Amino acid sequence: MSVRRLIGKFLRFIFTTNGAIWFEKDLTEKLVECQPKIPVEIDMNSTSKTIEWLKSRNEGWVTNPNEIVAALKYNHCWPSVRINGKIVGCIKIGFRNPYITDYNRVIQLPERMAFIYDSYVIPEQRGKGIVTYVVIEVLKFLKVQGYTRVGLHVPSWNKDSLRVCEKMEFNKVIYIKCFRIFGHPILIGKPTMESSTFKEGKILKEDIIYKRI
């Protein structure tokens, strides 16, 4: 490791900051419909295969070891997305105890609430409506399974994911800024609407410092 990388790693340990918007979707409401430009298949029972495939992609941001540990420990669902039988993407769904990378910890969700970590499609298949279609199908799947709410956690710089949230009519609930000093996270939350999830203190109950906009 070069001296520059060592210095960068040390500085990031001393202080880092990031922010993300939490979204929620009420699954009791009518869901929008969407079809991709090409036929795709979704395998809801392929978590292990999805993990193996993601590791083969060699893209660190989609293979956080702690996310994988939580997924296997708490039986999360990571469906694969296929075209003609070949995996071209995936989506990660967490139940009850998802691991949130920003906060370096597992959080506890309310009952009947699921969490979508993120979705991923290989570059060659992007721009074809695959992600939007997969999210809709996952919402339908969760609704059938008895879930009434779904949460999302999207960095403010991720414009593509924010557009998907808007198209899917997710509600923007709270913006949380995370300051990490010597590895210890300090969370500042700015609610944008009333949410029973955060109002009841079921997520990050003792960790968020609330600041009204």
C-alpha cells in the first residue's frame, strides 16, 4: 500500500461524512406498473447464487462483507435478475435486521416492514427499464408475503436511484447526515414528513439527533 493510500485511510478513520435520504412505500396503496424493454426473469430464491455472482463482479460497493453476513444470518432475500438464463443483475431485500453500511451496524425494523438495500444491473443492460420493473415486482412479492411497508436508503448523489424512487412514488421521510469521528458515528436527522417508523423510535432509536428543517 502506498504512503498516499495509507494517509488517506488514516484521515478517513479520523473523520468522514456522508448523507442519505430515507424513503418509505406504503404497500397497502396501489402499485404502479412498468414493463422492461426486454424480457427478464427474477429468481426470488437465489440469494447464495446472487452473492457468488456479485463477488465475481469485483465491485466492492456491492459486496460489503457485513451485508452478506446479515443476509445469510437473518435469511434475507437477494433475488437475481436474468436474461435468457444468464444473471445480469440483482436486488437485495432485508427483513427485520438489515445492515446499514453508513452506520456500520445492523438496525431493527418494525414488524411487517422490509428494506431494499440496493439494486444492480450490469452496464450493458442499463437504460432498459430493468431496475424499475424489478423493484415493482419485488414490491408485489412483499405485499403478498404480508409486508405493509418498504424502506429505502439512498445517498443524495445517486440521481438514478432517486429517479426510481420518484417513479415508484416512494415518500421522502428523512435526510440523515452521518459524521464519523474516529470510527464513532454521529447522526443528524432532518425529517421531511411524519413517519411512524421514525416517530415511534423503532429505527436508530437512541442514535439520531433530530433537527427540524
